[in-house]
Amino acid sequence: MIIKLLGIWVSPRLCLISVKLLWWPTLRRDVKDYIAVCEVCSRQKSPKTAPIGLLQPLPIPERPWSHVAMDFIVDLPESRGNTVILTVIDRFSKMGHYVPLRKLPSAAELVPIFISNVVRIHGVPLEIVSDRGTQFISRFWRGFCKNVGIDLSFSSAYHPQTNGAVERANQNVEKYLRCFISEQQDNWSDLLPWAEYALNSAASESTGHSPFFAVYGFDPPVLPATFPDTTIPALDEQLASLKETWGRVRRALEESSAIQKTKADRHRRQAPVYQVGDRVWLSSRNIKLLVPSMKLAPRYIGPYKILRRINPVSYALALPS
């Protein structure tokens, strides 16, 4: 019987001799190390392990309306000329404002809307979290925020969880409107203020308080009622009450954030630590390669040099032009 060894047809007897000649004490380890850095394997193999990188929650704000999140609900049926809802959520209290708009605004149109519905009521926030919509990444909006002292944080299409608070708020207000809207779906603009009132009066699972209570220190009445005359409490008592409420809300948010992180990290693994100058492979999952079919495209491209470390799970790479 003749078999093929390293491209050469040899007899079994010669094959045994060849195997013995090619053996060395660290053969298993060396083969394993070679496969681990094999360029073909690195490019083409799909990983079977949990995603790398533990959850990195956004920092908990210190007070209401210092850190907000924004997004739009679009393509709604026309109601009193409106087809869009601007959603603005306070990341501390979870209070939301829902503004009906006739169309998706430009950056220049968004600024006065933001001033009228947020700044006028709650002051200038310190940070705004949003997606990368054209309004939010425009030079006009960036220039406005920079001049009034607002930091901008953008989520990506591949990780929308960054702006999860407003995404959840959008789902809630849509669910409310679906429950009460007419068959013609043309009265949602009239229901939107009541939806905001209801959502801001409901206790938040994260904080344990309603958003209204977290901001103002009391819950609004469910139905209009007549209140007897009473003495106005001292200002310091009101401030002390608000400070105590904010402390409870912050502790509840920290506990909720820790629980969310624990649950998310069950399906993740610790990210390796890279140094500036290291060369790493880049996943092609969210990159459109110039190939006929992504089904047979390389799973990873590169390797590329690391320019800087952004956070424990994000790095900037020197990508080709």
C-alpha cells in the first residue's frame, strides 16, 4: 500500500520512519502556537466563544436634567399636521418630554425646539446622548452645543444600547398611543400630552419613584382635585427633601445599573488588554467589503496598529484610507 506524505507518495514503512524523524518534545505545543497565529485561520474562522468585552454602563448623573438623551419617532400618520415626535429623556429621573413636529427638523430648526422644550424648563444640560442622525452630527448642532457647554455622546448603529433609555421611552409612548388611538390614527397629537403625563407619573423600576417625584419632590394628582389652603413649606425644607429624594434615586439607579451589568456580563467575557502599537485583527461583521458575497468574506481583516485606548473595551485603529 502506498500513501501520500507531504506531497510525496511513500510506503507505510517509510512513513513511520518519516514521522519519527519529524517528532520533537514540544511538537504539540508548537503546532498549537502556530495555529493560534495562523494568518489564514485568523482571517477566516468564526469565533465560538462569548462576545468579548464586559458591559460598560454610562455614568450615573448627579441630579435631574444634567444628562439627557434624544431621539425621533418618525413615519407616523398625520395628526393635526404632525408626523414626527421628538423624545427627550432625563437619564437621572427618567422624566420625558414628547414634542409633536410636522416633519423631521433640520439642525437649525432643532435648536429653537430644544430651547423651548428643554432649556426653558430645566436649564442647559451638561451632556446629550443621541444616535448619529444628520441633525445631531451636523456642524450647526455641534457648534450650538459647544458654545453653550454641552458635551455630545453618540451611539452607533452597531451598538444602539448606548441610547437605550430613549429607545425604551419610544416603545412606551408608542404602546400608550396604540391603546387609545382612534381607528383613523389621526388623534395621537391630542393624546401625546396625556401620554407624557401618565409616563412621568408612573413609578420607574430603575429609581423606585415616579419621574415627576424625582424632579419635583411630589407626585401629581391622577385626576384634577381641589386642595385646601396650606402654609408654604420653608425653602430649606424643600431643598432638603429634594436632596434626599435625589440621593435615593441615585442609589436606586446604581443598584439597577449593577443588576443590568451583572445580567449582561453572564453572556460576555473579559476583554484582553492591548497596548498602543499592538497589531490586532478587526471583525468584518459591520464592514461592507468589496467582495461578491459577504457569506464567504473573511471574518477578520488586518492586522491594524492600535493608535490609542478609548475605554476598557474600545480602541482606535490605524485603518487604511
